[in-house]
Amino acid sequence: MRRRGFLALVTGVVAAAGCGPAGGPAGTAVDRLSVVAPAVRGQGWEAMPRTLAGVLTRCRLARAVEIVDHPAGAGSAVLDRLGSPGGPFTGEGRVLVAGMSLVAGAEIAGTAPLVGATTPLARLVGDWAALVVPDGSRLRSFDDFAAGVRRDPAGLAVGGRLEGGSDHVLYGMIGKCLGADARLLDYAGYLTAADAAEALHLGRVAALLGPARSFRSGIAAGRLRPLVVSSGERVDGIDAPTLMELDVRLEYSDWCGLLGPARMAEADLDAAVALCDRIDAAPDWRARCAANGWSRVYLSGDDFRQWLSTETARTREVLHDLGLLKSSDTTCWGSCVRRH
């Protein structure tokens, strides 16, 4: 495990520029906040922990922020590092930066589902996906792509980030919506976006799935052509329909949010959710989200817990359909993992 020292130490709880008011009970700063940042390969949220820490300190939401880099990724060790509640959250709080890849990773690793092993606090941001092809592709529209998948699920190779991650899960969901056997889908996972782009250029894959924002420059230059986006509404700067427009009843975002230790006291949970509320409301945070191309999809407290429970079940079902879990049962945990 590798630790970063305290990122910043500030005093007082006065308002900072771009941060909004800090007064009132919900404006009490956390003395020391540890942000556990698991290194899940292909997760795509590497900038999140430090962006978050910068906002927390500039806006006086925490007097000191420590980023704890955790190279073990999605296994039980990262939950051990999050630990159990200690003192009051406003004294020494701990949060885990988590997203869809961590949820899927926990399922594949056979550990307890995150929704039960932690305290869900808030979903902060999301990343809409796009399906793109080279400009000269014979696939002129998503209808062409869908027809090919229905005809021969293994006949079209689709590339994206690593197997079991958000791109792979999304492709499994699309395949299911199109009536295809997800186990037959041909998906190639790549460690980096550059590797995936090279595979597309060399014809090793017919299309790429990934964050819509990552394809903008290629689309603008005429090298890539978007077929569809996974958002509920069209994405600015990308001339492509949504899946919903094309009667594929699916909306999907690779999300990122915060989880707390399991069994937090009610007062600590209230304080942690209030902190998340203030993060989302801060103009500084909103500006950073816009600069990074992150969509704000804020959901907190019990609403987030219920959503995460549903999303975990949906992810587990797709991982099973893709052949990465031997069962979609919600209670078997480690015994659900398919052993190759």
C-alpha cells in the first residue's frame, strides 16, 4: 500500500471563492478526511481523488485531506483499508472513491457486494459512453451494427477497456437488448485508450465502446463516426442518437461516487451525506467537472443506496450472462465466481 501525505492543511471554515457559504450545521468542516483511492485497471477515474481533494481543501470542507492510494484494486483488502467507523466522522472521516468498475471487480473477485460491505454516501459524476467506428466502416448506422449482432453475435469484434469493466458490461447489456446471447459476443479489452484505438485502426475490432468525451477529437477530425450514445439525451458535440431513441431500452453511465465504512452511526452518516451535498453544490467542483468532461449525476443518502443495490444486481446479471460469473445469485458471493 502506498500513501500520499496530507494534501493540504487549512484552518477555519470561512467561505472560499467558488465554494459557497460554509455556515450552519451542514457547514462544519471535517478535521481530517482520508480518501481511499483503489487502483482498478481501466477504471478511468484516476483524476477523481485528487480533484476531489483539491475542492475539499480550497472550499474549507476539510481541514486536512489524505489520499491513500490502494494498488490492490477491487478485492477485500481495499474494504479492510476503509475499515470500520472510528471516532466521529467530522473528526477523522474515511471515504472510498468507487465506481462501476469497483462494483464489478468485487463481484468477479467474489467479495461481498459493495452496497452491503460499505455505507453508500453519494453518486457524484458519470461518464456517458459512445459506440464509434472508423469513418470508412461499412457500418453506416447503429441499425447496421444491431443487424450484425443479431445475425452473428461473434461476427463483430468490439473493443473497449478491460474485460469486466464498464465498456464490457455495457456491450453485454446492448447485446441482451438486441436479443443476442451475451456469451457469444466478441469483446476485446485493452489496457489503454491508445491500444484500443490502434486495434480499431488495424482492423482488429470493428467498433469501440468507451467514454463519449474520449472520442470527441477523433470525431471532430473525421477519423471516427459515432453510431450511438448511452445517455438519456443526446450528448453535446456528438452527432449520434441515443439508444433510447432507437428503441433499445437502455441508459447507462460509468459512474463515480463515495462510500463510507459499513455500519456508520446515524449522526456520522448525516454528516458524511451533508459533506457530499456541499461538494456537489460548490461552484469550484462544478467547474472542475466541466473541465474534465464529467456529467454531474448527483444522488445521495438512501436514494443512492437503493440505486446502487439495483445497479449491482443489474451488473451481476450481465457479468453472469457474459460468462464471468457462474451464477447470478445474490447470496453466493465467492462461490459465484466462474473458475477458468
